[in-house]
Amino acid sequence: LEEKLQNLGCQSYKITTQKCGIRPTTHDRRPLVGNHPIHKNLYIFNGMGSKTVMMAPLMAKQLIDNIEHQSEIFLEADIKRLEKKNFHKFVPL
């Protein structure tokens, strides 16, 4: 960013603080939303990386509707898509 500012010919500046954050993402860059397949009282709402962060309000609504009314979650975001591949490794506590 500093290099780009210099290329734009900006006035002098001083960096006073810096912050960073982590964008959780998944291998397929899709969110993970839904009921944990083993721990039934655990719900997952994650994977809203840079590409899907704008979908967070919609995904939150879907999760709430799923919890309250057992409505479906978008197939592309539903945690069930990873159940066979990943969750068979975990054992219930």
C-alpha cells in the first residue's frame, strides 16, 4: 500500500497504528453453515472469507430459519457437503 501511495505522488504521511484480521475460509471458498453432524447442540457459522463476507446476513437468516423451522440451507453453504469427507474422523465427546 505504501508503494502505491508513493506512486500516486501523495503527500507525506506517517503510519501511527496497524491492525490485521483473519478471514476464515474453506478449501472450496464456500461458507460453512449448519448443525454439526456429531454434536447436535452445536451450530457452525464460518468460512465467510473475502468472497462470501457480503453473504453473511443472508447466511445468518438461513441458519436461524434452519434452527427454528428446519428449513433448508443453500446446498453450496450447508455443512453437510463436508460430512462424509471430514466429520467421520471425529468421535463424539
